[in-house]
Amino acid sequence: MSTLGEDITKVNTLNTIADELYRADPDEAIRYSSKARNLAEELNYPEGEALANKNIGLGFFMQGEFTEAFRYWESALALYEELGDDQLVANLQSNMGAVYYTIGKFVEAMELFLPALKKAEELNDSTRISTLLLNIGAIYSESPSTHGEALYYYQRAIEMGEALGDLDVMGVGTLNLGVVYVEKEEYDSALYYFNKSLTILTGGIDQSSALNFMANIYSEKGEFSKALTLHRDALDLARKENGQREMVGILMGMASTYENLKNPEKAIEYFKEAESIAEEIGLEEELSGAYEGLADNYAEIEDYTNAYRNLARKNEIDDIIYLIEAENKVAELMNDYEMGKKQNEIALLEQQKEIDQLLTKRQKAISIVIGVFGLLILAMAVGIYNRMRFIRKTNQKINKQKELITDSITYAQRIQSTILPSRELMEELLPEHFVLYRPKDIVSGDFYWIKEVQDHLIIVGADCTGHGVPGAFMSMLGITMFNDLIGDNCYDAPGAILDRLRDKVKEMLLQEGNSDEQKDGMDLAIAVFNKTTREIHFSGANNPLYIIRNKNIPEQKDLEPYASLDNGDFRLFEIKGDKQPIGTHWEEKPFRTTSVYLREEDSFYMFSDGYIDQFGGENRKKFKSMNFKKLLLSVQEEGMDSQRNTLEQTFDQWRGPHEQLDDIIVLGIKV
């Protein structure tokens, strides 16, 4: 039986491991920290609990999960304030300010950095002071008008780092000086500081940033070979350290270099990879940049359908970013207004007499203006009345046509529902399952399909181009093709099914691979499940398969490479599909088949992108695949019907008052 001292030692050990892992393996850092927190809570050991919350926050911060990071840091801050540990209070304020800085809330960041700096100076904590000087310099570097202040704070931080012998502070400060000179377009100075930083920096993440900045400069200078070499070196370092934010920046840089080289196909490849990671971790501005790059380069190869699609996605993201920024600006202006109002009350009272005199003169001027304006209104009245009569009659015709069209679409919905698998068939073939099927409009471009062939079940979840009526036509075409393709023969190679399906879609839509033709088609996941052996064969066109298993069940080696996320009790495995649709594509390859064995009580899921791409929440962001994975892990103790209800309720809460953006299909199946 362990003693209290041994348990406290265990908490400290778990926290030490997490602290060493949070950069290289944030998931594992979160896992160890969570164990430390739970044990510290049981022991009533607030120091250990606070440190665990701090480390969990660091793990989420490295994953780009800023809301989660902030939540755990707030808990840690409250504990450290109760403990009276000013040093760690300053540390947490600095970390929380870094979150605000990362998401572009510079005023809020400064409001945390300044009190943290004051505490650090009172404690004579030179390490914390130097870090905060770097952070404050970073805020000043955001505006060209304050670049001088940024350079000043960075130089102060470097001098303090030299006195402390702190290579991290010296290296990051030097790196940041280079960034400011890039913004000032003084590239020779920037290269000097980036090269110098590489001789100081010890961390792979920071080194990758320096190399990427240098690569971008050489690309601008037209030295493309040197630029690509530096990009590749930077990407290797970032991948080794699992630095996803840095990987996005490097991939965008590589794509831009290939764009400068007039190689749009390669540019598209790297913009797509950057898009995938940026979407996964919620980097909205980088995602907008990736969509813009894709739109430009698809246009370059005359693939105008994809160019338009990505431009629309960019505009959608930019609209959300603009709304959030506008709301923040309004709040800031209102705050300034309230403060200014208090300060001006006395001055206003003193000036009341003068104001009364001005108002009298103003009233006379207003009376004159109203008289002139009244004459203009009379002149316009007859024209407005005639215009309104025309609009009223036109609206009556439009409403009648809308009613007829709606009736036709509703009838089409009844037809579509009859060709989808019936509830009775689904329950017969899959005793434990759910289907979450929510069209954006009356009819849907998403569909699901199932068939039993000998001792195999063939299950499909698909997302067709578009939604509404165009998507519905494609979905009915897809169901018809699956019925024709899969007869009474058993298939263990769904990749071959997708190859044949692609040929049929291209033939039916007269697609020959020309750059000016429509790129209609579908993304889908297909699984062939052997009911006897529990072996599942999977192939995907852009869409993945998620498998979730209780961690108490021993893992098989064939699933280990696909481990993605766990929540302590369950682990999620992600088998990714091929990055190509069913339909014409600029680089078509045979679809891969991946086969693994499932265990009893395993669950697997197939879905379209409608759920994870829905905008909502407090900041009107996409739900994202990471949140979807966490949601699926959180419902594993529930039955399948209950899982469906939880997914629906979560979606509705996330969406709030906003419009549903796309059709949704989620299939969940328990073995």
C-alpha cells in the first residue's frame, strides 16, 4: 500500500514527464498531466494539481486548441493565486497573454503581459522578465508604426539572455529581430539575424522557423533552388518536433516558391497539405491563405471549378474572421467610449451654456433643411408608389413559382428517401448502429448504402458535389451505380470498387480530364466487413474511417500505425482515404485498400464533412475534426441511439442561430 509521500512523488514524476513531452508529443503530455491532476485532486495536493493544469494547457496550446489551453491555465492561475505563488502567477499570466497574442487579441495580451512583468520585476525573476520582454516586443512588431519599439524590447531581452546565459531567450530574440527586418523589407539585415539565430537556437521548432524565413527571402530574390533546400530542411525539423503550426507556415512557403517557379501542380500539392493541417488545428487566417493559393493555382491550370470552389471557401473564412474582428473592435470602441464619457462629464457641464447657444443656431438650420427635403419627398412620392405596385405584382408571381418549385422538390425528397436503405434493413444487418442524416435543404447530396454479400457487409457513406437538387441528382446516380457494380460477388478489395466507380462516373458525366470541364463527383468511405472473421477492408476517396476501441482490450499491431487520439478509456484510430475524389482529378491513382481486424465492442464511423465544417460556437469557427474525434470518444459508454442524440444536440448547440452550411451524414456501427 503506497504512502502519501509516494503518491505525491508519483504526481511530481508525472508532471515532470509531461513537461518534457509537451512540445514533441502534446497528446502524451496531456495524458500524463491528466493522470497527475486526478491523483493530486484525490490527495488534496494543490501544488501538483496546479502544475498538472498548467502542463495540460501547454499540450493543448501546442495543438492549437487555444480555448482548452486557456481553460486549464485559468484553473492553474486560480490555484497559484490561492497558494500565493507570485512567480507562477506571472508565468500563467504570460502564457495566457500568449494565447491572446496568437489569436490576434493584442490589447488583451498586453493587459496580461504588463502585470506579469511587474510581478517578475518585483521578484527579480530575470528569466520571466526576459520572456515577457520578448512577448511585448512581439506585440509591437505587429504594426509598422511600432517596429522601433519592437526592436528595443527584443534587444533588451537578448541582453538579459546573454547575462543569464539563456540560449533560448538569445536565440528567439535574434530570430525575432530578423522577422522585424523582413517586415521592414531590409532583407540583408534579416538574413544576418536569421543566420545568427541558427548558431544560438537549440530547439528544432525555432530552427525550422528561422530556416523557413530564410527560404522565403531567397524565393523572393529568385534563388529558388536555395529556397527549396531550406524549406525542406525546415519541414524535416518541424515534423520531427510535431510542430503543426510551423509545418503550415513552411508548407505555405514551399507552395509559394513553386508558384514563383510557375509549377502550379506542385504548388497545389503543398497548399493542400497546409490546408489540411490548418483546418485540423483551427488556424483560420492560414486556412484563408491556403484557399487563396489553391484558387490562384487551379486557375493557372484552367481548372476553374476548383478555383471557384476554393475562392468561395476563402471568402467564407474571411467573412467569419471579419465578423469576429468587427465584434472585437466594437467592444473596444464601446470601452473607450465609456471611459471617455466619464472623463468628459465635467467639461460638458462647463460648456453647457455655449452648447445651448449652438443648438439654437443648429435648430434654425435644421428647419430650413427639412423644408427643402419635404419638397424632394413630394417629387419622389409618385415614382415610389408606381414602383411599389410593380414590385408587389412581381412578388406575387415569384411566390407562386416558389410554391410550385418547393412542391416539386418535396416530391423529389420522397423519391430519394425510397432508394436509401430502409430502417428495417439497417436494423436487420446492423443490430447496433445509428444514422445521423440531415440534409441542408429538402433533398441531400449525402447518401448511405449497404448490401450483404455472402458473409460480408458492404457499407458506404458518401458526400456528392453540391447540396440541394444538384447534390440529390448525384446521390441518386451514386446509389444506382453501387447497385449495378456490386452483385452477388464478394469483394475484399474496396479500392477496386472505387476504381470501377470512378470510371463509371467519368463515363456518365462525360469527363475526359480536360481542364475546362465540370469536376462533379463525390467523396466517400467504403468498408467491406467480414462478419465471420471481423476483418474490415477500407478504401476512401478523400474521406477517412474512424475506429474506436476500449484501451483495456489489447491492441493488435495492424492498428497501431493509425492511432490518433485517446481520452484515457478509449482510443481512436484514423485510417485516411486517398486524397482524390470519385470523378476526374488532375492526378488520378488507384485507390488503396487497408485491412485490419476488429474486436468485439469496437465501433467504427464513416461521415461526410458537413458536421466538422459547420461554423458556430462563441467565435463562429468550424467545429473541426479534432473536436469531432473528442466528441466520439466521449460518447463511447452510451448506446448507439444515445450517441446519435448526443451528436445531434451538440451540433445544434454549436450551430446556434447560424445556417446549416452543408448536408450531413454520420454512420456509427458497433461490432
